[in-house]
Amino acid sequence: MMTFSIARSMKLGRCSKRKKKTLLSPTRKKRRASVQPIKKGDKVDLSTLLFTKQRDYLLRGDKQRVQAKQLAGKVIVLCFMNLVHEHYYWMQETTCLVDIYNELQPKGCLEVIFVGAPDAALCSAQEVCSTPQEQRFEERYSLMPWLTIPFSDLKTRKHLETRFGGIAGFSDRYPVSFVIDPEGVVLQDNGGFYFQEYGAPGYPFSDEKINIINSEDDAAIQHPSITTLLASPERNYVISNSGDQVLVSDLEDKVVALYFYEELPIGESPDADDLTPKIEMVYRQLAKNENFEIVLIYAHDTVYTYDCTTEASFRKTFSKMPWLALPFKDPNCKRLQRIFDHPLSLKDLGPDPTLVIIGPHGNFIEEYGVDILLNFGIAAYPFTRKSAAKLEAEKAKRVKLEMFWRDPNTFFRQKDGPDVRFSQLAGKRTIILFGDGWFHNYVDFFRVLKARYMQMKNTIEEFEVIHISREVQGSAYKQRVAAKQCLKHPPFSQDSPWLTHPAFAYESNERKLMLSILRYGRGLLAFDKDGRLVTGTTSPSIEREDADFPFHSGSLENDAVIELESRFHWHS
């Protein structure tokens, strides 16, 4: 009887414990769910995350086993990639990481581990999942020279995906790379950016190392020279397409253009390479008489080039170019792309810096050389904003007031006074204001201008202002729209004391002349007493102590720089 009681009690106890465990399981599940994903700055134990009691190795290829002890002392990159979607960014990042791995892995300081992380939420579309995940795993891993967790170990792969935030939580299309130092500290939780921006020189991809590189980049721009930009401790030369080496120091006295070149896939864009012949034509003309050189910077791992560039493609392309180049995959190529933001970052606007001009001994840097070369030609050499503005200013200096009104009997109206003929403006300084809608953006300017206009009236320093007012033509609908715009921004002439004149006809020579100077046909032109143009701007600015504005001489080039930057969206 006692025996039975003990046995029964033990059985009941076991049942009780099982029941208690069942009651606690929701709490444990909640606790597991509340575990925060691993992030930058955390410390992890990779031995427990990567290995199990049943598996104490990782695979290289499909046969070689790598033991845990072989990871000791190395920076580890965990590269998570879902096995459902394909996207060119994952291949681009893989290409960048392969270059880094091939350079650093032989030194025994870096190891990369591929984690193929499937996510059931991504498998809703049958056509997306038509290829078995194991096949996708093998296809992707076949392009990688590093280690992996076996596909068969689903439990470990899912556990890693959960602990590191879940691939779908980051992106269902992009790889996610965690960089972990030998002590287990997570240095970066978005390693792909640093791989693409800094390459192998960014190792170990810590914030400290990245800050050092950024400081060096800043110094290279603040105190530029061809030597600091093109040379490296391992290489003091550039190459010709015949294999000759040219010392970088020999280029210091020259104007040097860095030509950032992307080899697009065949059929991607039939006009993609139209730029090279135009640059070559200018190069051959300048090489005869000017101290000018071009150096090719061949981009091999951008979004457009990662899958179509090889050393063979570099040599084939470079063989057709008459200038110099950095060697294929030279670390300075990536450095220069980073310094000059090529290809253009999504955060930026404006033209890509395809042709960066460096002055002799680094006395200037012009990032928009290709725009200047294409729009202004060889006359704009050395292809700087200043040289382009000089051409624009020379063209503007040929503009005279009389070109707008060739008939001396043309008359202008004023709000409180008789009409004024054009012939009566002879010998006066004159301002022409074009357009209406932009005036409300320069209220302070026009307040000062109006005060000065009234102050100078009937004195030896008086000047005249002519407002070319809006003239609405066309359908009744257009006229109604224009009327509504006038209610919102009344024509400036309604409360101004100066002269007005109807808008020039759309195809008139006067309008074409105005558009050749002022962007979008709105802005301010100022003429001296002899009728010569001295100022042309769409962004007028006046200081109360600036008594000569806008009639001071020497402002046309400055105005032209501002206008060109606005027209072509160049950054200042």
C-alpha cells in the first residue's frame, strides 16, 4: 500500500510538474518574443550562435569543414540574404564583398559567413517560390568564396535570423551584413554601405577607422594635389593603354581631368558611350597646345557595372582611349568615387561629377567639368564655372538697351504721369524688370529699390525702371487662370511708381535676347548711362549701403556664375 502511494505520488508529481511547465510556457514565449534584436554596439557569443552540439563546423564550398577555432582572432561578417527575391543590389554588395574578402582573407584577419535566411512571409506568390529554396541557396552560395551554415541546419539559420532582427525586418530584397570584431562586439549592423564606400581599406569597418578615412578624404579636398589624389604608398604612377607607366608627379603642373567611366551592359543604353568621343575630340585639340591630361577612373562595382566589368573589359575599353588611367580595381578608384560622390548619391540632386577638373598644383577643383565642356566647348577651357561664366559675361557685354526697343518712339506708361518715349531715356541708367510671379520672393529687395528710386528722382543720379508686365493671350480659359494668379500675386506695376510696357511677343527677337541672359525669362537687367548691360540676375540682392547696385561694373561674371549654377543645378 505504501509502495503504491509513493508510486502514485511520484506519478502525480510528474503530472503536476508537466502541468506547471505547460502553464509557464506562454510566459516563456512572451519572454523569448521580448528579446531585443542584436544591434550595433552589442556583444555576442558567436560560438553559441553559429555552432550546435550536433555541428561544430561551417562549410566552405560543399565539402571543406571549418572548425570554430579557425575563426578565433578574426573580424566576422554575417551576411544575411533571403532566398526568395532576387535584386541587383544583393549581387552588387556581394561583388564588393568578394573583392574585400579576396584581399583580406589570405592575411587571416577576416571571415565571412553566408546565412541563407528564408522567410515564409515572402513566399506568398507562387511564381516567386517556383524554384526550390535549396536550389536558390546553392545558386547564390556558388558565387561566394566564404563560409556558410549548411542549408540543412534550418533551426540555426532561423534562430540567427530572429536574433539579428529578421531579414524581412530590414528589407526583403537587400542583403544585411553585421560586422563583428574578434571580441564579439558588433561594429556595424549595416556593413554593406561600408563595403561599397570604403572597400578593403575600411577594415575592420569600425567607426574609428571610418572616421580616420573620412578625415583623410577631407584633407585631400582641402589641400588637393594630383599626387595626394592619384598616388598611393604602393603606386606612384598611372598607366597608358600601351602599358607605359607615367609618374603622377609629372602631372602636377598640368590641368588634369578625372574621367569617371561606367561600362554599361550591352543594350542597356545605346547612347551611353556618346560622351567619350566628344571628350576625345576636345582632348586631341588641347593636347597639341595646352598642358592638359585626362586620367580614366574605371568604376567596376557600381549598380550598373558590377556584372559586366572585368580586367578584360577594362583593357578593351581603355585601348580605345588616348589618355591615361588608374590600374583596374586600384583602391584609389573607390576612394576617388567616394570623395567626388560618383555615382551620384540618392541624397543629392544635380548632375553627376563625371569629369572632375583639377588645376595645376591643385589650385582649383571643378566637379562639373563635363557639363561645361559639353555646353560651352573648348572655348571654356579649363572647364570651370569661372571660365564658363566669363564666356557668358562676354556675350552679355554685347547686349545694349537699344536692342530691346529699336524704335525711339516706343512709349512706356507710368501710374501717375504722362507716357515716356524710349528716346527720353538716353543718357540715363536703366533697370528692366521681367515677369511678375517672382517679385513676391524678393519683397525686401523691391522695398529698398523703390525707396532708392524715389530718393534719386530728379537728381543727377536718377535712374529709370521699366517693368515688362504680363500680357495674357490665348483662350478665355487661359485668361481666367491668369486672372486668378494675379489675385494671388498682383502685378508689381499696380503699386509701383515706375514705367511699364507690355510683354514681348513669344517669338520676338527681344524675348529671345532676354531668354539668352535670364533663366525662364524673368529677372533684372541693369544698363549704365551708355546703354551697356552691367547686371543680369534672376536673384537680385541689395544692401542699403550698396549705393551702386545694380549699376556697379564687374558684376556680370559673378551674376553669370549664379545663373549657371541655377540653370544646371550645380552645387556651390
